[in-house]
Amino acid sequence: MTEPGASPEDPWVKVEYAYSDNSLDPDDEDSDYHQEAYKESYKDRRRRAHTQAEQKRRDAIKRGYDDLQTIVPTCQQQDFSIGSQKLSKAIVLQKTIDYIQFLHKEKKKQEEEVSTLRKDVTALKIMKVNYEQIVKAHQDNPHEGEDQVSDQVKFNVFQGIMDSLFQSFNASISVASFQELSACVFSWIEEHCKPQTLREIVIGVLHQLKNQLY
DNA sequence: CGGCTTAATACGCAAGACCG
DNA sequence: CGGTCTTGCGTATTAAGCCG
């Protein structure tokens, strides 16, 4: 950076600002000896300053590698036959990359697990509501169900549910080939076999059968 | 006053020497 | 062989001076 007041035409004056040296007088411009000596001093000072700056830069890089080795668990594993050994920079970098990739995979796995657990919670909540309804129905009419339900009744319930599902399936899927059918099945399941939909179907079938029986 | 030029300085990289 | 140090070089940044 240029010091204020320094003339660009006279670099050695600028040097006086940047690297002041009491042993050399930059004002003594008549002396070639002093000029040369000052030039040399300037060069030396520049070189030293640069060397120091470079050392500082290397220190910063070294600190970075040391920090990585401290932070990354796979860099801390020790070979007990040798003891704690310093890893090369290349190895520290490679292990760091591997560790970051491992963390990414772990994160993805955990996100998938959370999603699955959320779905489980929803399903369990629905089941809980159903069981509570069953319990309430039993409390309202304690003698209902004491008679053994016949296989025929069970079959009728199952048949009613399946019939209802088939109607929905048949109405939503109109395809020309088996390949098309295969492709449609999953989207139909996702759309029409949601827990809430199934619950409504089952309730409808049970109501219908109940009316028929009593 | 804003844009351009110039010079000094800061910064970063790479090559080569050296060391353990 | 890997790390460190020194040094030269190129580029970016900054400040001063000049000019229309």
C-alpha cells in the first residue's frame, strides 16, 4: 500500500515509510553508496517480510490440517504397535473426505427412518381410534358379541371389503394390456388404499352387514 | 467529480533445496 | 517420502496523480 505523501517516482522514499531503518537515511540522496546500501536493505527487508508472511501462511495451513486431524474421528485412530502417529496431509484430506461422505449417508438414512416412523405413528393412531371405538361399542352393548361369530359372518365381512375394493379398482383402472395394469396397480394402491379410506370402507361394510343381520 | 493510469503492496502458488 | 523453508513470479488490491 502506498503511504500518504509518498511520491510514486521515488520508491525509496516509500520504503522509508514501509520499512523504516534508523541506520540508513533515505534523505541522503547524494550518496551513491547510501543509495545502494539502502536498496540492498530494502530488498533484504522485502525478502524477510515475505518469508515471514509465507511462514504465517504455512502455519495457518498446518493449523487447518491439525484441526482436521483432531475433529475427524478416523484420523484419531491409533496404531498401537507404533503408537500415536502423525498422518500425512494427503491421508488427512482423504480421511476427511471419506468421513464427510459417511456423514451424508448417515443423515440420509436417519431422514428415511424418521419418515418411516412418522408413517408408523399415523397408522398406530388410526388403530388406536378403531380400538377405542370397539371398546366403546362393547361398553354401550355389553352382551353384543357374546355369541360366537360364525365363519359365514367373517367371510361376509371379508367379501364385503374385497367387493368394495374391487369396485374402486375396476372403476379407476381401465387398461389394454397386462403391462399397463402392472404400472397402474401401485398408483391405485397409493391413492385408494390409504388407512382412512380403508377405515371408511370397513365401517360401511360392517354397518351394512349389521343391518342385514338384525 | 468520475474515470483512467501508474506504482506500491499484499497475497498466493509453485519450484527447488534441504532435512529427518 | 513427506514436510518445511526460501524465493521468484503472477495477480489482486489500494492509493495517488492526472485529465477531460
